[in-house]
Amino acid sequence: MKVTILGNNSALPAFGRHPTAQAVSVYGDIILIDCGEGTQIQMQRYGLRWRNVHHIFISHLHGDHYFGLPGLINSMSLLGRTAPLHLYAPAELQPILDAILSVADTVLCYPFYFHPLPTEGNMVLVDDPSFSVTCFLTEHRIQCHGFLVERKTRGRKLIPEKCREYEIPAAYYEILKQGRDYERKDGLLVKNEWVTTEGPSPKKYAYCADTLFTESFLPTIMNADTIYHECTYLEKDAEKAAARFHSTATQAAQIAKKANAKQLLLGHFSSKYKELDQFREEAEAIFPNVFVTVEGTSYEV
């Protein structure tokens, strides 16, 4: 499970940084979280295939988080997509997309499903055999959601050559993945650890979108392996951050520490800052395992 940063700036593109977008890869599926201007160009640049995107999540309706969406949706159709696409976003986005497609007389060539986000509380949006996605409310100037992506375990990992050596039929493989032993017809009990290894463990990734410093969603993101938290401003601009319903690098680190996270990713930087080293310095004073995100870089969860 990894997170590839496609855009890590705030409202305006600046200093080679783009508006917010990131791709979470889980067992080969790509979950797109937010879709700022230029997202599809960034996907091409960093080799992310839209054919692997089946779920898109939009945190809120400030343009730097969704202005790239209409173009991406349309491009998928022009390129002959046939697989269904599921969009999870504030309800107000649906008529906006409908109007854009309607005035261009565009009919998508693939099934497109719009799922409105709840106006209060948490909700499990996707519960797939491989992963789940839960939304939670942040505290921003307009309604805004964060997302918790949880990779599920697929059980133990088979060692194919050992399975063949012990003459285990393929029909029994799924049971082996559950950790059970296999008894052959000749009475030999094949121990599970002889033919399998530890499989991938469950993982938690919390995407904390635009928000004031708040502990309101802390119970949802507790013990996350990796947290992405917006840090639009440095601590010297904390008053400006609060007035604009954003956080500082120090505040992001405080949340990561309180959540008992293993890793913190910083992003959504204001265009007033060209150099970003100070963001890391401020956060590291509180939470040691921190990364100032770089576009095009993939971070293991």
C-alpha cells in the first residue's frame, strides 16, 4: 500500500507545485483522493493508469480539490473506458458535473455512479474484499471530509513450489491462506507454515483534508500507519491559519502524535512559501517520522 502525491500545494499552483491530488494504491487498485487542476497530466507524468482507478473521493468543493475532475472524467470516455467509475463527493457536485457534460452534449461511454457524502457523522463508503474507505468530517470553512483507507489482509501467502511438492490440490489453496493445515490421503499432516508465509498485514491510511486544528476526528484515525495532514502555514502564521480554517505544520504533528501514528505526510502548502524545509523542522520538533511531500514521490504506508 502506497501513496503517490500528484499535487501538494493549496489554492494556487506555484514553484512547480500543483493543487491537491493523490493516488492510494492498494493491491494494484488506485484510489484517487481529490482531483485538483492538472491531475490527469500529473497521472500521465508519473505513470498512473486511469484504467486502475475505480473510486474517486472529493473532500470538499473548493476548486483546488476538484477542478481537474471534469477533464479526467471526460478523457476516460474519449479513451474508451468501459469499466464502471464511482465518485464520492458532496451532493452539490452532481449538478455541476451534469451541467458541464450537458452543455457539451457529452455522453459518457462507461457506467458512472455518483455517491453523495453524508452531511454529518462517519460513513463506510466502500467495503471491498481488499480495502475499505470511511469518511469523517473535518472543520473547514465549508463542509469538508477526510478519508480513512484501510487495507485488509488477504491471509497467508502461498509458496507455490512447496504446495506442489506436498501435492496439495489447488482447490485447497484458499483454506491454506486462512492458516489451516492440510491432511493428505496418505495420512501426512502438512503444516501450514511449511507451505505458506506471513501475508500482507492490515494497514491504515488517514487523509486529513483542509481543517482547523481539531481533535474531533482523532478517534477515527487513531493508530493509523500513515497520516496525511494539511499544513497550509508555518507556526508564525498560526493566526492566519485559524482565520482561514487551516492548520500549521506544528498542529499537524500534534495530531499525528496524539493519534499514535507511525508516519506523517505534510502537504497543502501555501503559495507564499517557496522553500519548505521549515515545515519539516517545525513538525519534527514534535513528531519525528515526518515527510514534507514531494510531487511524484510514492510513500509506503
